[in-house]
Amino acid sequence: MRLDAKIPGGPLEGKWDARKAELKLVGPNNKRKFDIIVVGTGLAGASAAASLAELGYNVKVFCIQDSPRRAHSIAAQGGINAAKNYPNDGDSVYRLFYDTIKGGDFRSREANVYRLAQLSRLIIDQCAAQGVPFAREYGGTLANRSFGGVLVSRTFYARGQTGQQLLLGAYQALMRQVGLGRAALYPRREMLDLVVEGGKARGIVARDLVTGKIESHAAHAVLLATGGYGNVFYLSTNGVAGNVTATFRAYKRGALFANPCYTQIHPTCIPVSGEHQAKLTLMSESLRNDGRVWVPKKPGDKRIPLDIPESERDYYLERRYPTYGNLVPRDVASRAAKAACDQGFGVGPTGHSVYLDFSDAARRDGPHALVEKYGNIFEMYENITGESPLQTPMRIYPAVHYTMGGLWVDYDLMTTIPGLFCLGEANFSDHGANRLGASALMQGLADGYFIIPYTIGGYLSGTELPKVNTADSVSFRLAEENARDGVAKLLGVKGRRSPHDFHRRLGRLLWENCGMSRNETGLLGAREKIRGLREEFWQDVAIVGPGEDVNQALERAGRVADYLEFASLMITDALERRESCGGHFREEYQTPEGEARRDDANFAHVAAWEYKGEGAPVVLNKEPLEFSAVHLAQRSYK
Amino acid sequence: MNYTLRVWRQKNSLDKGRFVDYEVGGVAPEMSILDTLDLLNERLLQKGEEPVAFESDCREGICGACGLFVNGYPHGPQKGTTTCEVRMRLFADGATIVIEPFRAKAFPVVKDLVVDRSSLDRVIAAGGFVSVNTGNAQDANSILVGKDRAAKAMDAAACIGCGACVAACPNAAAMLFAGAKVTQLALLAQGNPERERRALAMRERLDLEGFGNCSNEYECEAACPKKISVSHIARLNWEYLRAAALSEPEKVEVGPG
Ligand SMILES: Cc1cc2nc3c(=O)[nH]c(=O)nc-3n(C[C@H](O)[C@H](O)[C@H](O)COP(=O)(O)OP(=O)(O)OC[C@H]3O[C@@H](n4cnc5c(N)ncnc54)[C@H](O)[C@@H]3O)c2cc1C
Ligand code: FES
């Protein structure tokens, strides 16, 4: 398949304007004739749904939770980037673009990232106008802080609850449209299939999670904004309802899945404590502004941190990366923590953690200043571990956090299925092989508020879309049957092991072999084991209770079944990419100092995987990445 | 550690429901109460029994999905935490822990510990927003908001919409929930133009949804996992009275269902 990203010609700075100028428009009275399905109500979905309804389209919005406000975007803590240059510290659209593309280890599309940097400024204006209570200075202007991987302060925040406040802004905009009757809400619904008719996406099949009813919904276009698949690893910072189901089923209907192996491991999370943990808790990256990371210089040093004198501490990030110090990007910080622990310098009961120490900042600015910035994060830490970060250093360890991979989309955010768009974390577009902090919120809102409202008009006005009726459409009937069969098959197994148990075992296999570092032997072994686990799943998964009712074991089992298949695709992608880049660290490809070694000659491309049917091998399609504005450099944060 | 979980089981909204006792052993002190319910559910599945339905997503106190009565308190006896943040070290080994759904007229039980809180969404749809369409907002720094005022707005905006305030209130009022949103937006210049309309519409919607009235019991503040202050209720009442006095009350449109 030839992948056409439809990137407009002309200079980088003018591409988005050029695209907007050439896109056809839908007339104001015609918009209400178009039905648009938005699956997902996180930042990407809620902002898209609200904006499209404001324009006059008929919008139907779906989410798994009982309320759109509970999408996982709500949990984002640290902040959102924008090239406003309010602090006058040398920021610009170009610099944000450059930092983001470099942070992504030169594995993202130049034109997309540049547009993202341009739109970043509008996002802050829009959110401020909605009443998002951003942090302010005494004079009433907006406050900024810095995040990993950059040398300027461009991150806007609302205490440690930035995602919550941005999402509530988008949710309120959406609820306003619901109140006005322009958007209809379908909460507690899980999308189980995409319906393609006449070669175009024309609707979805969803399960009502209360009644178990399988429903068909038709539309002129479908937007997937279903978030990331990080909890394929079982333990991650993602919410427990996270899944790959929506995008994976779209993949099975013909959408290509890009870079599935690109996973972000976040360096600052609360370490794993026991067997029966449902998830891991992130400690915002913003903490690295004031916290210093260290381990004892002696391996296996069991003294309490306060008893270890300065001279016997190794502030290894500051030592190895003097320019960026504690603010190196996530992939670099995570690997450095893993290396320290693997060499026996790790601290805490399991030896799988490092210190993040605030004592210098507390001496410098006073504890009050720390509480003002990080109060709720400190509280969260104390509640979970029983220790106060103001008294003793935090203990942190990397954890799965974000997935850069996702459905392949062109510059208009359309997948390879016409009429199927993909937004937010669910697409692959802007972060390459590693995402810089505070840029997911930016991307989700750029996609939803500022890109899709333009590009969808171009699609709808230029495409023949005959009416479909769900009742007599064969495609809908088949998709419904497919969904019903899927449920029946799961209920029919009647085994003895819980879906959680399979999920946990799958997660462990992936974490060990396709996590922070990967090698061919490990990947091949894991692929075999996952195949075995999948077979065992279909013989022994336990689901009790009917399909026509709230049945959370059934929901989980469906998601785990998809993860078990999807995990093989991740591994195939990780095997195929014989280089190290960003979050994808192949042990075979590293520099003598242990840094990632990219191979631009052979791997400067997006790997977009195509499904060819049950049992058939998947097909790799490559979109070459061309760089005109930036020079491909070995990333250095020294 | 070992516990007896006394859990409310109810098939659906029509079923009368009852408590069932379950023994759960092998619990670690750092586990949350939801981890413990997960463990119970895994064991129930292994025995071929139907697991307990309950809601959660973020498991870190921010999404507002979880919400259980634990030993008679919404989100448990510990102040300022959500159910998912309640750790087992809070309970003595061997204790019996009573777990029920949030109960209120406006929150019908769906199954076991799952209730329907969509009434809260409809209160927001009635007026809990700033009417600004996407695009063409002015530069963010052209709206100045003093640091303290922004901090107060943020205190109010911290609400996670869990409904604990409603569940705690003897009248099942949602005044703290609505008051927090009205306060946040009233404190900001951006929210000012619609201040009256918002207070009237949200107040009216509360009645329509079957929420009760405030009789100053202060239970809501005590139960709020985000420690949102009852002063926001006073603010809501004040905004409502002010709006009613200021405007020849225009006909307030309440959005459909
Ligand atoms: C703890 C944490 C902290 C973070 N902090 C930051 C930060 O400080 N800055 C930053 O930029 N980024 C941060 N991120 C990343 C960022 O929050 C996410 O990438 C982003 O919010 C994703 O938004 P989204 O709209 O794409 O998806 P989500 O918010 O995940 O929403 C997904 C939506 O899709 C729905 N859905 C999913 N599957 C289905 C289905 N099958 N059927 C129907 N509906 C479905 C869900 O119900 C939900 O409504 C953080 C992430 C985590 C986990
Ligand atoms: S699960 Fe999100 S607040 Fe408890």
C-alpha cells in the first residue's frame, strides 16, 4: 500500500495555512445534515465533539465510563506546553517544534510537529477563555514552569491537576452542546467494531455496558479518540478501563497500525509494591524541576537516605548529563534509573527504586513553595507510601505511561479507511519514538479543537456518502453478528482463571521483554509465550454472569483478548526495528556509553502494519520520514 | 491480613438487595480497598460465583468514578481521600468492613455497588460552563486574574464529580457540587457575563433531578475527598438570590435530558 500523508507543499511555516486554504467547506445549512460519531471523551474526543457540535454537525459521543468527564485525560498532572514565550526566555514556535521533534528522536513527521507548535498558542487562549483556572503570577498573568528535555519554561499548569482542568473545560463545552441538543451522549458504551460500507467508515457497533445490548450507530464519519494502550502491560499509570479494542478492531477492518512498539516509560512513578496492585501511580515529571535524582555510591547501601553524606551520593543524571541534569527526557532518565538499579545501586526494599530528593529546594525556597507547587502530588505519595517527601526523599522507578504508537493518520488525521479519523493518544502522529512531557495534552487539544474541525469539512464536502440505514445494511448486520459472536465465545469458555490473571501474566511478559530495553532473543521468546497464553486464555478464562447485564469480567476479558493479539504486533514491530530510538531501546544497538544508537539510513520511517486476515502474516508498509528544516543529529543532552 | 467484607449485592434497580459476607485473606497493608475487592472478585470467579460490580478508573483519586460507602462513610472514614485511595492499613486485621453503594434518590442503583450519577452531568449541561465557541479567543494574558483569586477558583474547580456530597447529605442535596462550579466561574472574569443565568439554571436543574435542599448539616464538606468548603453553598445561594433580584427572571431554558 502506498502511504500518502498528504502533506501540503511549500515552506514548513505555511503548510497548515495552505492546507486550510485548499480544504473545501461545508455550508452552514448543510452541516446539520451530517452525523459524526466521536468515540472517546478525553481531551481529544471532548474537544472535537464540542467544536464540531458548535459548528452545527450532529454529533454522537461515546465513552466507557458513566460520565464523559472521567476519561483518563483527567489524570494528567504536570502541564501543557505552548510556545507563548511569556517568560521571555527565548522560546518560539520553531524552538517548541525543534524540541519536540528532537525529543521524539527524529521519528515523527516534521509538518505535523510544526503545526502542533503553531497551534499550541491558540490552545492556551481557548482554555483560558473557557475559565480553566491556570496558575497565575501576582500581576494576574499566566505562570509557567519547565519540563524535561527543554531549556525554556513553556509549560502551563493548574496545580498538579492540569489534565483535570483542561478536560473539565472541554467537557463543559461538550455538555453545553448536549444541553442545546446538538450533541448526544452515549456513556457506558464500548465500541466493539467499526462498520465500513462502500469502502468508507460509516458507523460503529457498540455494547451497552448496562444492558449488554449490541447497538448499531450510523454516521457520515467516525472519529476515534480512544486513548492509548499502555495498560497492555497490566501495570501502568493508565486507568483500568484503558484498552486497544477500538483501534485494534479498526485495524482489523483495514486501518493501518503505526509504530506499535513505541512505548513511553515514565521515570518518576511510585515503585511496584506487591502482587495485587491494579496500577502504578505517576509522580509528575514537573517534580524534576526541584527534585534531584540520586543513588548511593556504594552498591547495596542500606542506610537511610539522611544518613548518607553528600560525598557518598551519586547524582547520576547531573553527572552524566551536565547541561540538562535532572531535566533530561523521559527515555534517557528511565534508562539511567534502570541501569543504576541493574548495577545494584537501587534503593528501597526491592532495590528497584532511586531517590528523588527535595531537600535542596526546600532549603532554597522553603517547604511552603514546594507545597504550593506540588501539594496534591506530595499528598498522594504520602497516602500511598506512608512517607512525606518533605521529610525523606521520594523513591521512584520507571513505569509504562504512554504509547506513541497508534493508528496511522495522514496530515488531515484520517486513517487509511476514508471517513475514519483518529485523534489524541490513539493516533501515532506527533511524538515519534518518545514523547516530551506536557505535549500529549497539547496534541489532544490541537487535534480536537483546531485540526479536525477543518479537515473533516474537506472530507465531507468532497465525498459521495449515500444514506445508510443500520437496519437493512449488510455491513451493519455482519458487524453486529461479529460482536455478538465475540461475546458468546467469551462466555462459552467457562474456564477457571480470571481475566485479570491473564492480563497480569501478559503484562509481565511484555514488561520483561518489550519494555525499557529489548533484544531479539527476549522478543522471540516472548512471542512464543504469548501465543501459548492466548491459547490458554481461550480454554480457561473464567467469566461468570450473563451477557445481558453489567458484567465487568466480560468487559475485561474482551479487552485482554485483544491485548493478547495486539501484543504480538508490538513484538513484531520491535523485532523489525533494528535500531534504538527514543523509548525503543534495542540492546544490540547502543553506543559504547550505553546511549541509544539510531540508524537513520535504514529506519527513518514510520512502520505501518496492515492486517491481512486471521492467520495471514501482517504486512509492513513504510512511510519514509523526510526532514528539511531540521538536521538529523544524534540526540545529546550532555 | 484477613478481613470480612460485608458487601451490598443487588442484581439491578428493581431488586431489593442484601448484604453478603465474604472472607478475604492474604491482604497486604499497602493494598487499596479496591485492590481488595479485585482480589475477592478473582477468587469469586475461580469458584464460579458472580463478582461484585463496582466502578473505578484512575485509581488515584482524580476521575471520581469510584464511590463507595465504607463503614458508613462515603469514601471511608479517612478525610480527604477517595475510595480508591483508602489503604487497608487503615483497618485492624480481622475487622469487618461494610461496603455499600452511594445512596440517593438522584443516584439509582444499577447493580451491586454501581449507581447512576448522570444527574450530575445534566446539572453541568444546564449552565456549568462559559459559552465560548472554539476559535478566536483573545490572547490568554489579556484576561488578568489575580493569583489569589485564581487559587480560590482552583480550590472550587478541584471537584471530581464523585457525588460523595450527595451521598453524605441527609437531604441528598447536590449543593456543594453545583456551588463549587458556580463559584469557580463566578470568580473569573471569563464567567462573569453569564453569572446570573448560570446560577438560576443550575439551581433549577438540581430540583428537577430530585436532589434535596441544603439544611446546613455540613456532612458534604466532611465527606468531600477534595475538601471543598461549604462556603461554596453560601456562594451558590447568594449568586442565586442576586440573579433572581437582578433580572426579571428571564425564562431559563433547561436542556433536554
Ligand atoms: C497519570 C498520567 C499523567 C499524565 N500527565 C500528563 C501531563 O502532565 N502532560 C501531558 O501532556 N500529558 C500527560 N499525560 C498523557 C495524557 O494525559 C494522555 O495522553 C491524554 O490525556 C490522552 O487523551 P485522549 O483524549 O487521547 O484519551 P483519553 O483521555 O485516554 O480518553 C479515552 C476515551 O476513550 C474512551 N474509550 C476508550 N476505548 C473505548 C471503546 N472501546 N469504546 C468506547 N469508548 C472508548 C474512554 O472512555 C475515554 O473517554 C499523562 C498521562 C497519565 C496516565
Ligand atoms: S478510581 Fe478514580 S477517583 Fe477513584
